[in-house]
Amino acid sequence: MANALDPLSGLLDDLAASLDIPPSKYQQAVERYTAVGQWLCAPGSSTGRLNPAVHTQGSFRMGTVIRPVVGDSEGEYDIDVVCRLQIAKSRTTPQNIKNLVGDRLKEHATYAKMLDAEGRRCWTLEYAEQDGIGFHMDVLASIPEDDERRRVLVEAGLGPDLSDRAISITEKMDNGYRWHHSNPEGFATWFNAINRPMLLEHSGIQKQRLFEQHRQVFANIEAVPDALVRTPLQRTVQLLKRHRDSRFCGLQNDSEKPASILITALAGLSYRQEPDVHSALIGVVDRIRRYATTGIILRQDGKWLLKNPVDPGENLADRWNDPDSAKAEAFFTWLEWLTNDLRVIGESLESIDLEESLTNPFGARVAREVLEQRGVSLGSLAPLASKTVRPEVGHGDRPPWPMDLRGRVRVTAQAAHKGFRTLGLNSNGRRLHKGFNLLFEAQANVVPPFDVYWQVVNTGKEAEVGRGLRGTIFKGESVQRESTLYRGKHWIECFVVKDAVCVARSGEFFINIE
């Protein structure tokens, strides 16, 4: 799946693999949802009498599962399961269906202890951690859609292979319960059809490798399931979701980040059977960015529109259009972060900056694991300010506030020169010539309101002669613009101040000018 002539493709493939569910945990998850399904389908039980069908949905079904980021650590694997009870909508109510599934789970001595309070759409089973990795299973109660709804889907252009899989799910509201249209099995069928050509191409080699690496799990190659084979499309979705999680983690607009179904739909719509991860990821991101010409995302009468591929009447971008919503802005900001991060990683492949260029967008654990596997010598994952010796200077303000560094602030940088493309920068990374414009951005996980302060320190003879030595701490915004005027090693640092206390400090971001 990695292009042997493209080192970045191999690196991206390794990154995605490190996000994946290990085969032993996959087997454990299969055993768990199979056991839950057997309990719900038991003959003579309250749910079993309604001939239920129980199957996985979402990322587990489509092979795009990753371990999510929660705060400063990684969270539990999420297994989504649909329980479809065979009964006509006219003969029941959403409350009755929801309670049937919940009450049946409560009848099991073990599940009753694991069951969370009733969720808006699901019943959630919390499994205890094993080997430091936890699971939770969301069980979605549903029934088949009625003939009228399926007819609407057919008239909208869906074939029976997709329309016949549509379901009505239950939704608990403040004033009672209601039905909600859904088609998770149809969505997985649509996605897997796009994925299938590359799945067939990569299956043999990957199954051989998985068997050799996990002989304690699989008796033979034939025992390795297709569900553990990963194609360029699946790896692309995994990388996109992990980048989203890492980039929004701890930010004020974390709740506005793109939903997984939206990312998966866009990836499926944008994929053109590229044979390796790098070309697939770059192609998908490029086509999404060019939505105005590709038509993948529509802008109609001032409204955003992304049609659900298995329900053309559903707008996956509908919440972008809510009053005061920042979801569209967050999405396109994320695309810019993604584009810049991929460029920085590509430019850092053979440099000492590779560790940091992977850590920022994908997380410290992933960066360390991938680089160790590749035999790359690792430094500390602490901020580069602690790894770089700063020149001794006799100028520069000392921070005037008491320090209580309970928050985090990260500085990213770009350099632009007239007539040249914009460059992503790492601290103490590439050397720049004079005449570049610099843009620094501070991203903090501190709850507002707060103030942002910056300190720019210039060093060297040119700055001294030109009376350009700086070191004053000044109040600013989250974005700070500078330029490369003097040769030497210079740095910028950001401080986040709340209630007259410095609660986050970035450390020095070094710029070398020649």
C-alpha cells in the first residue's frame, strides 16, 4: 500500500497503522459484540421474539476505527452496534423499542452492571480496561423503515441495495421520544463498494504480514479477516480523523470540529482509487479544498450542503447553517492546518524536525512509536525551547506575572516571500533569508476570557547596529506578524494571562536568519 518510491507514503502508512486497533483487541471486540448480539437474539426473550438483526456500524464496520484523543491522553475504542427489531412502525413507538433493548440488557447480570444511564439514542456498555486499553459499546435500538420512506429513497436515486437497509432509530428528547431516519448499514455498503477494488489488491500481502506478526492470534492466514486489511482510502480516513482530534484537542472550538461521518463521506466522495496512502490523502484533501469546482460540497442560497450518499434528503453539513454556528469556519481552518502539516512533514523527512512535525498533528505516542519502528533516534518530546540553547542576551523583559502553568499554548509558524509558496516552519528548523514575512499563531487550551502576550527577542550584530534589538513583552492577539530583517538566531514566545496570572507559556520558538 505504500509506494516504495515515495518515502512519505511509507511514513503515512506507518502512522495510520499505529492508530489502528490491534488484532488481539479486534478479536476481543468481535467476541464482545457477538455475545451482546446472542443475548439480544436469544429465542423467547423480549427482543428475540421480534427476530432481531444485530450488526456493527460506523468505523468498526468500515475499517476506519482509531483510538480517540481525550484531553491529554488517548481514550477508549468505540464499538457501535445496531439492534434492528423486526416490527412495523405502525405497531409500536420509539419509546417502546428503546426500552425493549435497554430492559433486555438489564436482564443480564453482567451487562446490568456495565450499563450507563440511558443515552439520547443509544444504550452504552462500559468495559473495564485490559492492558491499558478500554472499550465502550453503543447499542442502537431500531426498526426497519416503512414502505413510504423506502419509496422516497428510491425516487431520490438509491437502489434497493441501499434503500432496503434504511432504519428508524429512537431518539430521546426533553419532551418524549421520536423516530429519526438513519441508514448506517447502507452507508457502510456504499463506502465498502468504493473501497473494494483496493481491498482485493492489498488483501493477500496484508493478510500474510498480519499472520506472521500475530501468530498467537490467528491459526493460519485464512483466519485473518478481511476486516483487518487496510486500503489507502481507509488509511486516509484514519489519518484525517486523528489529525482532527489532535489539532482540536484542548482548543476553545473543540466542539465545532468536523464530525466523523462528514469526514468519511467526503473521503469516499473524493477518492479516485489512488494506489498508495500519500497520493490518496493528497488527492482527497485537494478535491475537498476545490469544492467549488468539484461540487463535493455545495453552497446554495447562502447555505452549505453535503448530501448523505445513502440519503440524498439528509444534509450532513446542516449544522453549519445554524445561527452563530462556527462549524464551517472550523472545518476550513482544519483543512488549512492539514495542508500545512502535510507540507511540513514532507519537508522534514530527512531533518531533525521530523519528530516535532509528527507530534503536533498526530500526537506524541504516535510519533514516538513510528520513529522508533523506523530506527530514528529520538529526542525529548518536550517543547523545543528546552532542547535548544538560547543565546545569552543582556536585553529582554522578564515575565511580570506569577506563574501557574496549568494550561498549554502552542505556537505554529509560516513564512511567506513574494513570488514563493508559503512555508511551514518548525522551531530552530530551516534557515531563512532576509525579506520573509512571518505569521505566528498561538493555540491555547485555556478557558476564555484571557489575554495573549508576546515577546520577540532579536540578537546579533546587525540588529544591534540597526537598533533592532527587541525584548519587550507586549499585549497582542492570537496571531502575530513579523519579518526577517536581521541575521542571527532570534525567538518569539507567547504567554497566556488570566486574572493577572500566567497560566500557559509556549517556550521559545527559534527563527534562524542568514
